[in-house]
Amino acid sequence: MSAQHTLPPLPYAYDALEPYISRQIMELHHTKHHQTYVNALNAAEAAYAKASTPKERIALQAALRFNGGGHINHSLFWENLAPASANGGVLRDGPLKEAIVSTFGSVETFKTAFNTTTAGIQGSGWGWLGLNPASRRLEIVTTANQDPLLSHVPIIGVDIWEHAFYLQYLNVKAKYLEAIWNVINFEEAERRYLEAINGPRL
């Protein structure tokens, strides 16, 4: 049986993203929501290992997908953020900025398009800036619920589940999406971008 999945530590303090994302949200999001996905994924994998029939294995697919996706997506999300005091929100001149401007016309146009697409998700899901492995171009895409991004290489991902913003922004998704750009870790995004364009890995 494979090793148990564990909750990754945050690379910053729970209050480090304030005022854009509150300590309360970060602590609940990390220690409660993400931990729940980890626990449920471990339970689903243990049940799958014990399953003896195709019917039993098929019955576990939804739990594996949902909780596995939740673990994958949130593990990416924490690395996707950085305090404003540690260059969060700063997109420096370089390959990622050049690709964004080439694709969308400007950084602000990109952010507007990303926010519009992500805010349009029906129910819960994720907004992504991903690299299309076929065209090698950046594209804005969405995934429903906790589905991981499989069609593209994830460069930036934003959680649009209510647990990610409701305690601070209530039902105003647009305000949350505007604020989160102040703590996006563009250095990590550029690292992912360079890794993607220089290698075949999805």
C-alpha cells in the first residue's frame, strides 16, 4: 500500500496574507478543509486497496477523484500565494510576463479575463492559468468542484469555493478575485511555467 498522504505545511504564517486573505480563512481553509480532503483520500485509497470486485472499485472512484483533486489543488494553491511583503503580487519582467502580454495583450487584460471566467463558474470550482501542452500557449480554463487540471500544466490556480473567501468577502466573488492578485506568487508561477515549456511533463 502506498504511503499515507499528509497535510503540507504552509510556507508562511496564517496571517501573512492579510489584509487580502484573513488569518481566520487561511487557518480554517488549511487545517480543516484541506485536512479533510487528505483524511478522506487516505480512507478511500485504503478501501480501494481492500476492494475485491470491480463494482467495489468503481464505487470508490468519485471519492478518489474528489478528495484526490482537493489535495492536489490545495497543495498547489498554498504555493501559489505569497505575502505582499515577500513579493506577493509582483510580476517582474521575464518569460512569464512576456508570455502573458503576448497572449492577452497586457497583464491587466489577463487579470480581467481570468476574473471574469472564474467568477462565471456555476457553483464551486477552480480558475486556472494553464499551459496548453499541444500549443505551448497560456490559456484560462476552469475545473468544477475539486477536479484537478489535467488538460493543461497548472501555472496559477485560484480556489473559488465559498470556504476560500466567504468569511471575509461574503458572496462578492469579484472582490475576492480582485484582492487575491495582491498575494499571487508570480515567482512560483514563473518557475512552473519555465519547467513546463522546457520539459514534456504535464
